[in-house]
Amino acid sequence: MTAPKTQKDKASKRKRVLLTVLTVVVLLGILVTAAYFIKQLIESKYFFCSRSVKFIPIDKACDGNNDCAGGEDEITCLSSFTLNTTFPVRLMSRKHVLQVYSPGSGWRSVCSDDWTEQHTQTACNQLGYTSVCRSGSVMSLSCSDCGQVGFQDRIVGGTDALIEDWPWQVSLQQGGQHTCGGTLVSPRWIVTAAHCFTGSKKELSRWRVVSGRTYMGTLGGSYVDRIITNGDYNPSRNDYDIALMRLSSPITVGAYRRPVCLPPKAFGLAAGASMTVTGWGYLEENGKVSPSLQKASIPLINRSVCSSPTVYGSAITQTMICAGFLKGQVDACQGDSGGPLVHLSSSRWYLVGVVSWGVGCARERRPGVYCNVEELLGWIHAAIEVQNTENAKFLC
């Protein structure tokens, strides 16, 4: 006959069970973490051919040669798009007057006579907007779901920023590493720089878009199903340095994620107009990526000044604008590429430029150079419309 178990024995058994459970949980956590980092390491070096069950070096993916069975490594790659004709719809000036183009008569403002809500929806869908309002004797459309944020307190004289103040800012990451900035212009589309996709950065599955965060993170990013660079992009001159990314599914718009407005044609910004550039780029030349979002207020520089022989000369083309201080001290830097240069007008923020290039960071007489968004509005609208049209055909 055995003696009944004492309270001490029962307590000891419970401790052993709890210790075993805790050990298993810790081991599982270590294994999951190790598996994640091993996966990240492998994906940064190799492309997996699922059909032929083999790995190939990542440099061989999207290089124009079929290294996997069925050309699997050449399917999910970036593409380029060249605008060969005039995009037929545009908004003009700060009043957002709607104009349409025809080969015979050129650009004409659309009169409000006999205008219907269906006309409004059709025009705004082509322009990539989701909701509109109208007024006046000519049609005036404005996007009502972009570029508005709550006005939060800022650090006086500082450079720290909150994502809720700049909710269109996103981080483009490859292999879990911040590579470039980008700007939400709709719940699914991002404007960035073409130079972000040089070398071995053409394979779509490597990219993630992290949005809605002040502090840099790598988890929970959105997948990408399209990357489109401007077909006229010239890497030797950084001309037409613009690209579009499409998310596999739209983001949920809210306080921390919200599109910026695309500017109308003939926005009319004068030299000296106040701009804001944001990003997680280097805090100093040859430094390190910032862990938290940064902002800087800088003025627009007159084109004649920026293209003068003592600044950048003939390197400045029509698809570029300059912003910053000729004395230096404040500037975008490495890691900010592709990010937004925005301007506040009538309580809305507009995307004026895309961080493109510059000599060093914050050097005297070497201000930042940005892709001129207004100059490439037709390309942006046309590229988005082409993709939307192709998707509609596929669904039918």
C-alpha cells in the first residue's frame, strides 16, 4: 500500500511540467527565429526554381535568360513603360480644371453643361482618384481622399517625424533591408525612383513595402505584383528617374497610411516655395540609415540657378527639379532615394518631386535633385491605366 502524495510532491510535479512547457516554447521560438533569418539569408543570395526544385544565384533571376524550367526566373520581374502618346485627361492649375485632349483641337477645358456623375467617375478613374467634387462653369475636380493629415506637435528645430504627419511615406525593402523610400499615391500604387531597381533588384518576390511606421521595421510588409520603370530612364544621366510599384492588395487607409495628392499640371510653384522631404536615409554623408523617420524643410530652387555652371550645369534636365540650400547643411541623403518631396497647398499635401540624386549630402552648392512629378504626370496616369485595363481584361 503506497502513501498518498504530499503537497510538496504535487508542487514539484507542477514545476517540472511548467519548466518543460517553457523549455519547449523557448526552443520553438529559437527555431522559428533561426528559420526566418536563414530564409532571409537564402533569399538574399538565391532564387528558388520551384518547378525544377533547384536554387540559382539571385543575379541570374531577371537577367533575360531562362535558368529555371519554363523560364520561371524571368516571369515575376519588373517591366518598363514608355508613353508614346499624349495622355488624354489632365487637371490644370490649383483650381483643378479638367481638360481633355484631342489631336484636332488640342487641350480643351471641359464645360459643366450636360456633365453627369458618370463623366466624373470615368475621368477620375483615369486619373487614379477615387472620389471627387465639382464646381464652377468649367469642370473642376479635386481628389478628396488624399494629402490631408491631422496637425500634430513637432520637435522644435529638430528633424524627427511622426508617420501620422507623413502617412504616404513607405519603406521599400529587399531581403529585409531598407533600400529606398516611396510614396503612396493611391491605396495600391507607389511612386518611387527608377534607380532603386538596378542590378539584381528586378525580381518582384524579393520586395516588401512597409507602411504606417515611424520606426524602421521589417515585419508585416506588403507584397508587390508590379514594378514599372519609365522606359526613357537614362541611368547615366538619372533622367526620367521614376518608377511605379503596385501592391498585391490595397492598404487600408487610415491615420498612419494615406495617399498623397498628385499635383495638377501647371501647379505654379515659384522658386523659394517651401518643400518637405522625408525618409529614413543617412543622417550624414557616408553614415547609417536612421532608425526613425526624419523630415527637413527646404526651399524650391530656381531652375536657372540649379542649372548654372557653378551648381549642376547641363546635368539638370526638364524631368528634374532642385530643392535645398546652396549653403548646404540640410539635404536628403543615401537611403532617402525614391522618397517624397511634398508641398502644402490649400490644406492638402502634393507630391512635387521624387528623391533622385545629388553630389554628396548637404554640400555647399550641391543641393538635392528630384524627379519632376508634374513633368511626368502623363506617364504616371497612363502606366496605371494600362495596368488597370489589363487586369479588367484578365478578369473578363
